[in-house]
Amino acid sequence: MRNGKKKLLSVLLAAVLAIPASVPAANAVQAAAAEKEIQILATSDLHGKFVAYDYAMNEESKSGSVAQVGTLVKQKRTDNTVLIDVGDTIESNSASLFFDEEIHPMIAAFNLLNYDVWVAGNHEFNYGIETLLKTAAKFTGAFCVEMSMIRITRQLEKRIHCLKEMV
């Protein structure tokens, strides 16, 4: 009886594997028709630069700002554009001054420019998980963060808190 079940299972498995190979070529044509070329525009390391100015240096900065990016996005965006920022957005250039605001200016700009995705960079964790998550909650696109980074950061925050209590 055991061999009978094995044979039946083998036949069913072979049938399941063979079915996709026997599907008409029409599905391949449909898949090709459904393919769409996309354009990916990506930014990184904006470091709190809302405008082209470095507040720490008290001078104009030509290293890139969300305002400059906005100009380029308006020129380049198509219906098939995916706009992504890959992190280090809310740290530096006095960006920390805005964490108590309803919405961080960088996130307001991302929403205005219709960013599709914001990926947390290492500096997004500089002010703690709660600040990051509060800031990210106002982002209207998809916010991506490596969950292991949150666990590691929370562990470090607990250790730092314990050390501060000891001192």
C-alpha cells in the first residue's frame, strides 16, 4: 500500500510540474503585453537639506537639496516613474530642530514630490526609534526599514539608558 501512495504522489507531482509547460503560448503574449518599462529616480544622503544652504557653515551648498531634487523630478518624471530615497534624510543641517513639529519639513517635501519609497539609512536611527517611527508615520509613501536594525537600536538604547543611570 505504501508503494501505491508513493506512485500516486509521483504521478500527481509530475502532473503539477508539467501543467505550466503545457499552458498555451497566449499567456506569454499576455505577459509581454503587460510588461511596462519604468524609470527609477533615486536620492540619498540629503542630510536635512531642504534648500541649498548649509546652516552649520552659514553658506550656500551645492551638494544637493530636496528643493533642487524637486526641480529635476518635475523635469524627468513620467507616468512610469518610481521615486525613491535611500536614506540619511532627517539628520544633519539642523534637521533635528523639527522633530517636535507636526510633520518634518523633509517628509513634507517628500510627500509634496510624491516619493513612492523612503528607505531608512543609518543616520535615521541617530535620534532613536521612537523619533524615527513618529517622523516616518507622516510619510505617505512606503517606508522601508530593516527590522533587525530596529531590534539592535532598541537594545543599544536600553544599554545607553542603563549606563546613564549608573553614572
